[in-house]
Amino acid sequence: MRRTLRPLTGALLVAAVVSSVALAAAITAPSKAELAADAVPIGSGLGREWFLGGFSDLYPEGASGKEYWTITDRGPNLDGGVDGTPCDRGTKVYPVPTFSPEIVRIGLKDGTIKIKERIPLSFATGPAVGTSVRPVPKNERSLDASCQWLGTTPRGVDSEGVVVDPRDGSFWVADEYLPSILHVRADGRVLTRIVPAGTETSAQGAGAVVVGGFPETIGVNFRPNRGFEGVAISPDGRTLYTALQSPMDYRPTGSAPPGPNPRNSLALRVFRLDITSPSVPQVTGQWVYSLDKGTGNAPLADKVSALVWLGRDLIAVEERDDPANDPNDNPQNTTNTRLYVANLAAVPPIPPDSVWNGPTGPATGGKSLEQWYVPGQGAGAPASLPAPVPKCLWADVAALLREAGFTDPNEPFRAGNGKIEGVAYTPRRGANPALLAVLNDNDFGLVVPIREQLNVLAAPAACRP
């Protein structure tokens, strides 16, 4: 049954929170729960059945650690000509192209993930789908199981992050495709889509309000399929944070030499939005977050999959990787997963009219912001190059999972049961301890039937950069 929600304000909101804390005893950490690989069928294609999975974020419902919201990504998809499909290389093949990304409420009981509610995303003109919004090269060429082109649609969503707005129970969703941020009604209807300036026409026609709020450079230079991934919201529902999954692939154009490879950059762009008026959202800040450097001239882990609100302009950022040369050909396993606290307030935001939001040229020293942040490239940078926000290591999540015995049985060094894309934190409230929960994205069992696994850990004390 669908929940019926109404806004809670003032004393009523406080009373509801206190009441829920008092009634719900916290889970005992460490704890593990799994969803059976074949628990919820979603359709068939390419000669097999497909099941609910692809969970790509985590947001706590209450403080007990027993119930959460998550969201699926775009649905089962395979690389053409690579993952056993007959289609051309460089395409994406959708065995269940009618699948609508879903917001899912899950509960933990007796070591099992229970599906408590499923809310498919939709637009006024029809259901959301996981196929492409923009043409190649910014999105892949989407094909069905017969290798027929599915076209592009403004209803395309690759959802990767979700939070609940405490004011009315609606949702805010991070999307990789455009990239964009969606404001979603409690029943799944997309009301507003916030996109980079210049990409508005790609999102128009679905019935949602389209707002060109992010700098144009994001829509032009973001790395395809590495758009907005993490999202965090303040307890009063007025402020939202999001981040690109990876550094932008921004290289100079024209006759100038291309310079260092921006895919080796450490510079990730993080944004703050004022959503006091949900129908008129405004981007109010942009910062550079610097990823950890690896042993070479590249990041140790080049993906950020989750953000967590800790305070005004204070967010937790999850850095993670996908290991290469996996002997089991299993890209779901994660080797490095670390959670950092970033203090955005310590550094002035990048002004909207900054040269670092525009084309490269003499004012940028002939390089993009991302290129200046490639290890070994900082010497001689213009004085206007934005400084990174300070950060500190809060938790080596992979290490905590190993210590708790939550490892992949086939690869004991690897944490959990897959790539961790969901992180949720509930601070200490009354008798309930501080909890840190993580959830993997099993890619709908694409390669092997990996299960969705949710691990609840005792949260270490947060550091302060």
C-alpha cells in the first residue's frame, strides 16, 4: 500500500522524530542482510530472467538502522558486442527496455532484505525509462535485445542517488545521464529537472519543469555516464548537495596541444543547491573536491558514489574504485572504499562567472581546471585556480567490512558483496547508537548472480577537517 504523507513542521516534526526514535530500538551492529538474487522478477530478455537490483544509494528511514530508502539505476544493460550480445560495440543493450527506475523502501529482518515499497519513476507524459536522453557521444546508443535502436527520450533517467525531503516526503534524485537532479513527488512523478545550462531541450517534452541551473561546462565536458551520482540533503530540507561521479573529461580544443589527460585528474566538482522553493531551485555554490592520489599520476579511486549531510557545508564523500584484472571477470567487487569529511565552508565557492566555468584560454593557463589537478601538473597554475576543500579520513569502509567478516567469499580481500554505491549515516539519538550503513550495486546480476547486501556498522567518530 502506498504511504500517505503530509508535511510536518515545527513541534509536530520534532514530536514525530522523538516518537519514532523512542519506539524503534536500534539494530545491533555489525549486521548483514541480503536480498535473494531471484527475489523480485522484473522481466525477461536475451534468453534469461532479470530481477530487481542495481541499488545505487541509501537513505535512512528513522534512526533504528532497520529501514532505508534506496533507488535502482537505469536497469539491466550490457555492452554491445562484449557481454554476449550480437550488437555493435560501443552500444548499450537493454534486455528489459520498458523497466522504469524505482525508488525502493527496504527493511532488514533476520538477515534478509525485505522489499517494503516500490515506487517507479514517471513523468506526466509516461513512465521513466533507462534509455538515453542525449545522443552519442554524451549518452550511449541504446538498443533493445534485437539490436534495434530505441532512440532518445526526455523520459530517460539513470538514477544514482536519492534522499527524502523531510518537508513533504518527496524525493530528490541524482541522475548520471544529462546529468541532472530530479525533484520527485512521493508517488514517483518527476516534477522538476535541474540540468546544465544549454541542455534544456534534451529534457523538455516529458512534462516536468526544466531548470538550467548548473554551469554549461558540466553538460559539455562531463565524462559520459559519469554525471551526478551522490546527493545529500539538510535536515530542514532547504539545502541539497550533489557531485559528479568522476572528474570531467575537459581538454582544450583547437590548435593548442591537448595537454595532460583529464581522466587522471583529482579534481571533482561538488555543488550546493538552495531548494527552499522546490519549484525554483538555485545552484548557490561550486567547489573542487580533490580525490586521493594513487601510486601513479592518477587517482587511487576515481569515483564518488555517495554523499552524506553532516552539517552546513560539511558533507561526507565516499571515494571508491572498480578493480581491474579481476580473475572472476566480476566488476562488482570493490577494493578501495573510503569515507571522507569535506569542509566546504573553509574555501570560497567558485563564482558562477569564473573562467573555470568557461573555455580554456590564456586566463586558465591553456589548461582546464581538471588538467591542472592531474598529479604533477600544478606548477605554474594561474593564481585564480580554485583551491580544493579540506578533507579528513572518517572511515576506511572496506577495512571496517573486512574486520566485521563481511567479504566476498570468492575474493576475501574485497569488502562486502560488491561495489558500494549506498552510504547512510544515522547519528546517535537517545539510546540508539551512531550507525553507518552501506549497500552494494549488484548491476542486476549482470555478470554473476551477486546479491544485494546491506551492512550496518557502528559508526566511528567523525573527524573535522
